[in-house]
Amino acid sequence: MSERIRKTTADRERANLADYAWVRHDFSWQHARSWLSGLPGGRGLNIGYEAVDRHAVGERAGAVALRCLDRSGAVRDVTYAELARRTSRFANALRARGIGRGDRVFTLLGRTPELYVAALGTLRAVSVCAPLFPAFGPEPVRERLHRGGGKVLVTTPELYRRRVAPIRADLPELRHVLVVGDGPAPEGTESFTAAVDAAADTFEVPPTDPDDMALLHFTSGTTGHPKGAVHVHEAVVAHYATGLYALDLRPDDVFWCTADPGWVTGTSYGIVAPLVHGATVVVDAAEFDAPRWYDTLQRLRVTNWYTAPTALRMLMRHGAELARRHDLSALRFIASVGEPLNPETVMWTREVFGRPAHDTWWQTETGAIMISNYAGMDVKPGSMGRPIPGVEAALLERGDDGRARVVDGAVRVLDTPGAVGELALRPGWPSMFRGYLGDEERYRAAFAGGWYLSGDLARRDGEGYYWFVGRGDDIIKSAGHLIGPFEVESVLMEHPAVAEVGVIGKPDAVAGEVVKAFVSLKPGYRPIDALRLELLALGRRRLAALAPKEIAFDQHLPHTRSGKVMRRLLKARELGLPEGDLSTLEVSR
């Protein structure tokens, strides 16, 4: 689709990024750092201080920081002053338990006020916040807590019993589990409320080096274990700048990010960026429900909405009439994240909401939005947009494996409009990850020739707009979540009937992709429905949200010469593409 959605002069003038070319020319990350307060007395830079303290002691102390909806729809507001008191108590509770600088505090929670208190209190204490997706099964939880060296876990009694208690013995470093909710705490845990209520409600953020570790986000890999991407306090500079430019945030905005806080989007843009701007953050405890979502947009007068293409496609299925029964006039800006935003969805949002959804592109490793469509810039439906000021992007020539071709440490930049290459970024932006925890070799492999290699394939048109083409590896994007096939394959391989497994993402009209496993059986086992159901149940029990939705038996899985299952060939077969020419996979979305 080549149609361009042109912004009016008024749109451009109202936008925070009104003149893209001018801002890119003048922008520097050093200047952006001056937009933040920094710790008093020149004691450094702390994400929690920028998100909470500087508002709580200023004119926005009484402004609403969190507008929380419980599952019944009842609303409770938390001001910046109250958020400062509650996060101070949590930080003091950590101190009382011997948790200090650099210690990892994991959260396994849904969208509740306690999650925000724990995350921000951890950051203010200069401990490390490591969020987990609450729909993970016991095995993904165990793997991440073990690899991250988690000393504290904040969760609910139900999630503890189902996800953590079965694997607690495998986690000797896990000293404290604080459970959120009423009633007695399960054995081996303590009450979050009691711990926080017993602590003092003032806390001075200690000196914080901008390079102190702040956040640990796990991202899936095609081989090996999940990778723990390390982010530092300096990342807040990029959170502020991208909130300003990509999400058009202002202090009086009511901002709703629907991403789960267990993923990087739910932390960077569900917590940090809007609070650093002094906005009001909507926190909805419930899962997707079309009438409830429209009611929330209307009732809370949401101005900026950051959601996922999967969610927008689900709303499309409910039809435009449902949306038109609601007053959405407060909604000024819609943005999308997590997977490619198809042109039809962009056009639908323009028709139904009166404004188009703006696609954004970034990764766990980048820590913040890198490429975006902006409020003051024309939108080309289907395009990722143009790079954030301060970010240099390029396309690199690919080798036969679909990744950037590296010869003697050098790469070749493609300048021809329309050429497909691996999307790469010049290192140096503040939120760039600083390592994979405990895996320096893997980290070094993410860079070549002076560029960060994203693993995504893209093209660029003559006006500098980037267009997503596909993944250069086998990572599965399902409903905005990244799923590593290796984790799924490893669990299925534990079944005594399974000889080998290959896992792919199967295209799906709503979720983008769903997980499908191809299973080869050992001698003596038959490919019957009962076994298929048994394997599906094993996946759900161990992996929960990462589990395969489909299983096919195949005694002739394709292999490379070194014996690895060729996932790309399995996907070609699934899509009915010629096996001899896998290049068509790049545009199969």
C-alpha cells in the first residue's frame, strides 16, 4: 500500500516533534540529559528518582501518577506524593532484608499497583529490577530466576503455588518471596503488605552512577538459554526522549500502555517513560475485553494509547460500531509495538478513531524506541517510520544465512532504496543494552563493523522510511511476545516418546504467529491423537504462554549437514513455499 496519510499543519504544529529534519540536525544525547533533574548534589542519575522523587517534591506532588482499575472496574488513584511514600517503604523493606546495590529483585505479577511500587522502589534503592511475564510456566520462571541470580521475588500466593513452589528447591539464591494479596502467606513466603507497612516512608536515593545496572530483561534466543539483557540507569535519558518524540507525551496526559509489565515494553513505556514525563499512567488489572477497553478509553479520557497490532486486530473483529458508541474525543495519539503493523489496521484506526495508529520499532536490547512514525510526520501505512533523533540506522548486506555478511570484521552498508538488508544501529544511544548477563561472547556477537545487528530484515525507501520484511533468525513473534523455539523444543524433548523436535511460528490472522511443533518419535511409539494431547499438555504445564498451540508428527525432519533441524525449511513447507528458494519467507507476513 503506497497511500500516505498526510498530517495537517495543525497536527504538525501541535506535535512535540514538529520538524523532524531540524530536530535530527540539532539533537544530541548530551543535551537530552539536561532535560532531567539528576540526583541532588551531582550524585548521579537514577531512573526511580526521575520517575518519582522529582515530581513528588515539586508542583506535581498532588497529580495522579497511577490510575488503577481493578478487575471489577473500580478506580483508585495514586498521586506522585503517595507513590514516593510507598516506593520508599519498599526500598526500606529491601534494605531491612539485606538487599542492596546490584542485587536482583524479580517481579511475577499482573498489572497491579504493587508491581509499580516494587519496580520503582527497587530502582530507587539501586537494586536491579527484573520483571517476569506472569503467564510463564514453572520452567521459564526457574530458568530466568536461576540465570539472573534472583534474591527477591514479588508475586501472588496463587502464582507462587503454581509457578514457583514446584521449583523453589532449585533456586538456592532466592532468599525472600513477598506475596501480594489478602490472607495468610504460603509457607516459605512473607506478606508484601506487612513488609511494606513495617518500613519507614522516607528514603533518600543513594548516589547512582549512570552506568549502574538498573534493569534485567530476558529475551528469547533461537539456540541456548534465554538471554538476560542488562540495562543501566542512563537508559532513562532515552526513555524520556522517545516518550517526548515517539509517543508525543506531555505532563497532563493520561497514558495507557496495554503491554504486560513482564515484558520490556511494559517496563520502559508502561512505567518509566510516562512517569518521567509526569503523566498519569492507566493500570488495568484485567485482560483484553473489547467493551471494557473502549469504556476505559472513554471513562478515563485517555490521551495517548500504546498498544499492539494483535489487540487492534481483535478490536477490528468486533466492528467499528462498538467503537463509535463511545466518546473517544480525548484520544490524541495511538501508537503500536511488538510486531509489524499491517496497512489495513492503520487505515482502520484512522477511519474508526479519526487518527491512524503509529507503528514503532525497537527490541529488548535497544531498551527504547529506535524507529517510529511521529505525530508531526506523514504516515505511510505499513512502514516502521524513521529513526529517532540521535539514532543512526542502516541496512547491511546479508549472507546466505539471512544475517549481515561480516568479512574480516567489516560489513557493507546498502544505500540503494528498496534493497533488503539486516537492520543495524550505530551504538551510543543511552538505553543500549550493556551486555548479556554472564555471556560476553554472545554479547560481542551482536556487533560487527561498528554496528549493532538487530537480526531483523528491512528495506528503506527513498524518503528514509523503513519497512519491516522479516526476521533473519527463527524467533517467533506471537501476539507481540518473542518466543525462542529452543525453549519449547527442550521441554518437548523431555517426553520419552520424542526423538527430535522442530518449532516454528505459524502465521495467524490475529496473533501474527502461533507456536507449532513438528515432532519425530522414537521407535515403538505411534503418532496417535492421545500422544499429541499428552505433548500439548506437557507444553502447557511446563511453559504456559510459551507452549505450542499445534503439534504435527513428522518422522523426516529436514537437517543441515551438521545435523541441526532446519526450522526455515519446516516453515517453508508449512506455508507451501518452494523448498529450494527460501527467500520468499522474508515477505510471507
